[in-house]
Amino acid sequence: MKILLLGANGQVGWELQRALAPLGQLVICDRRSADLENPQALDELVVREQPAVIVNAAAYTAVDKAESDAVRARKVNAESVAVLATTAHRLGVWLVHYSTDYVFDGDKPAAYVEDDPTAPLNVYGQTKLDGEQAIRASGCRHLILRTSWVYAVRGGNFAKTILRLAVDRAELRVVADQVGVPTSAELIADVTALLLQRIAFDAALARVASGTYHLVASGATSWHGYAQFVIAEAVRLGMPLRATPESVHPITSAKYPVPARRPVNSRLDNQKLQQTFGLQLPAWEFHVKRMLIELNDWD
């Protein structure tokens, strides 16, 4: 199996390099060799490489900046994705693409399932939804994998920010009225590899697997609960922090204004993915603990 990986140096892309390598020939492309701000060049790249699968881990992910940079966000998250999908359909190859919980407005009281109505609250979410719709309209065989609250040991993320602040401050204030599922780039990459392996070796599954899935860890928490968990685990590991779980105080979103509106409920139901592919997705706490152990070992 020849796999063309785009966005290889992002958090998810970096983990995909590891996870996809055992599946066959892996062609690794970063921004220099596959620029999603130049959509037409992507068609030439795919035609030249002739992969069996395109895995697109590249995206414009600066949620707040997208509010004032909508043209660039749309080019990366929608226009380039449309080109990839059209090319994938023409060549008869699979396209794996990552989307987001931000395609929903967060008003649903329960976790979102794949066919719930979409209604993005911000430019980033709208451009990601546009990319999804372009893939479906193209007719290519695809896996659209929606995920949420992505983190990794490599690069910046919420947990690492909380740890940095907890070293300097005795008290923290964290938003408590937004709920979602912290999901590690490691888990996303490993599940992606498993999905591709099962499609490759199960013709019956491959015939029905094309579609949209929620790829998130199990369970849910608020940003406040996430911060408390991170600090509690860090203390357990002996990290020298001033803050404690009890000194993390809940605040409302209104107390922490940002340019882009966020959905209050970002929970995604992962049952369809688990049932279709016969997987069990672990609780969100599992990979957070692994990340903290790695960060502690580095120190």
C-alpha cells in the first residue's frame, strides 16, 4: 500500500508518520512539498505519486485568527480539500481527512452523532464543514474523521499551558461551561492506521466503510475538569507546581472572551466508529496520563 501523507509535521501528522510506516510505502509531505495554499499543485502531486491512499493531516487550525484570515483558512480547509477529493475520485483512491467538533453549534444536550445537523459558530468551523461537503460531493471513497481538543507531547496544547501556568501561579481560572473530549494525536494516528489496515484486508468492509466518523477518546470533561486532572496527575508524578487541583477555579466563557465563538457542547459520540471497525476507544484520561509521564521524563 502506498500512502501519501500531507501535513506531516503537525501534531497529528507527526504521529501518523510513525503509525502509517508499517503499512507500506509512505510518502511524507510537509508544507514545503505540499502547500495547501496552492490547491492546483496538489492535483499534480497526487497524479505524480499515484498513491492508494491520501491522508490529509494538513489544516488551518488557528481558530481565532481565522476570523480575520478567512480567505486563507478557506483555501487550506476547503478549496485544497476539494481538489484532493476530486483527484482521489478520478484516480479511484481513498482519501482520509480530519475534521472537527466545531462543525456543530453546541446546542445539543447530548453527544453529537455523525448525521446530526451542522451549524458552525465560527469561520474555522465553517471552512472545515465546507471541506467535508466537498469530499462527499466528489464521490471519492473517503474517511472523514471528526475529532476534538487534540493534544500531543510535541507542540503546544492546553495541558502544557496549564502546567506552565501552574508552576508560576498558586491559583488558576479556567472555563467550566464548555464540554468536550480531549483526544491525543497518538490515538488519532493509531486508529487511522488500524482503519486503513482493516479496509485493505476486508473487501466487504471496504465496500461499506466510506463515510464520516467521530474519532475521539471515550468520556468527556470540561476545560476546568481537564485542568484539574492535569494538575492532579502532575502532582502525583512529583512535578513542582504551585497550583493544586483545588486552586483551579471555574469561570464562564463570558469571563474569557475570544474572537471566535466556541460550541458549549463539543462532545462527539464515537459508537459508529467502534462498531463499524470493531474497535474500543479508551477513556480520555488514558492518553493524558501518558503525555504527562513523557513530559515528566523529559524534564
